[in-house]
Amino acid sequence: MKLKIKKLSDRAVAPKFARGGDAGMDLIATSLKQRANYLEYGTDLAMQIEKGYAGLIFPRSSISQTGHRLLNSVGVIDSGYRGEIKVRMSWTTDNTYQIGDKVAQLIITKLPRVNIIEVDKLDLSDRGAGGFGSTGK
């Protein structure tokens, strides 16, 4: 799978894997805008993800040291999106990421083509309709 990227400014840093076995590529902040109730980190990157794949933006493990939280838990980049990749976060402390910091990680994943079939009855399973907390704490 090839990931085509376009740098939107000379500040942009191409996403890359820090180590050979890493699942995610680091995204580097090139701008920071404080909105009314969230922070928006720009990357000055646009990308072309092949059809049949999606980009997922996850927090880095170091986020626990910052007081940040991704606003939508996991960002989803569809293969047809060509705009700037941005990361929006809420924050609870003054310990914020700065321009030049690794702010999130990007994982590219293959998507199965799903055929939707409407039915009147579903097969039984061991779990059934058990939901939140149904398997214990």
C-alpha cells in the first residue's frame, strides 16, 4: 500500500514510523489554534489514502502525561479526503503539546467491503444481547 502525502508548507514533516515494528506513524504539530473549548493542532499535511483503506488517528501513549484527550476518541480519514490532517483535543492542564511535538499517531488499515443483508432474525450466540458490564467488571 502506498500513502501519497502532500506538504502544504515548508513546516510540514512527513509522517514516519519511529521504530521498525511500530503500528502508527507520528504526526507532528505545525500549528496550534486555541478554540473556545478545544485545541486544534495542524500538521500541514494532506494525503491520498488508497481506496479500500482508511487512516485512523489515535492518541500517542504519552498523552496521559499532558491532560489532553482526542475529541472524537479516534479520528477517521476516509480515502476520498484531501484536506489538511488536523488533530483536535480537549485539555485539562497547561501542559500542552507545542509546535514541533508529536501530537498523535496515524495508522492505515485495510477495510473489508461489507454487504449489508437485512433479516428478520439473527443467529443465537453465547452472549446474546448482553451489553455494558454483562461479562463482569
